[in-house]
Amino acid sequence: QVQVVESGGGSVQAGGSLRLSCVVSGYQYSSRSCVGWFRQAPGKEREGVVVLDAVGSITYRDSVKGRFTLSKDDAKNTLYLQMNSLKPEDTAAYYCAAGWGICGRERLDRPDFRSWGQGTQVIVTS
């Protein structure tokens, strides 16, 4: 039902920027909606980058605060992640997710979303 498609990944040197896009279709928004971006490096656990709840509250992982910015365009059903001052530690496959339920700091460590995109690779070289 819900389709999630990410794009915008690539390779960049440390200190550079990338802007990821996520088009979500067939998503039933509600008072318990939760959407966001997660990432997973090879051999590592998937971790939350940022989540947005139904009332507009945004929660970022501490390691990306001040560098990454979440935004959205409801008319285009698109979620964006502007990533600045990228570090090698940011290298990972980035996934867009849509679901429902608790959507705060706790959710950053709980990647149990209903729908996921296929991912877009971000590589940051030193």
C-alpha cells in the first residue's frame, strides 16, 4: 500500500553536503503518524537519524544535530534530509521510513516502521 522511494545519495568528501529526497505514497496520515530517516553502515545496527511526528515535532540524533535538517513538502508527498558538514562516520545506506506510534528520541533506536524505502548510499571520504 505504502510506497517509499529515496534518492540523492552519492559520494562526497568530508565537510561536503548532500540532499536526500523521499517520496511517500499511499500513506495514511493520522494523529499517530511518524516518519523519518534512518541509516545503516555495513555490519552495524540500523539507527535513527531524525524523526518527525504528527504535530511537527522533530527529533534528531545527537551526532547529527546542527548538521542535518529535515524538511517536507506535503504537496509533493516528499520528505527531505539536508546533510551538511558530512563526516566519514556518516557513511551508510540511508532509508526513509513511514509508520505510526511513538515518535520521539526513543524511536530513533526503534526502527520498527511499517514501510521502508530501498535505501540510498551515502559515502563520505576523509
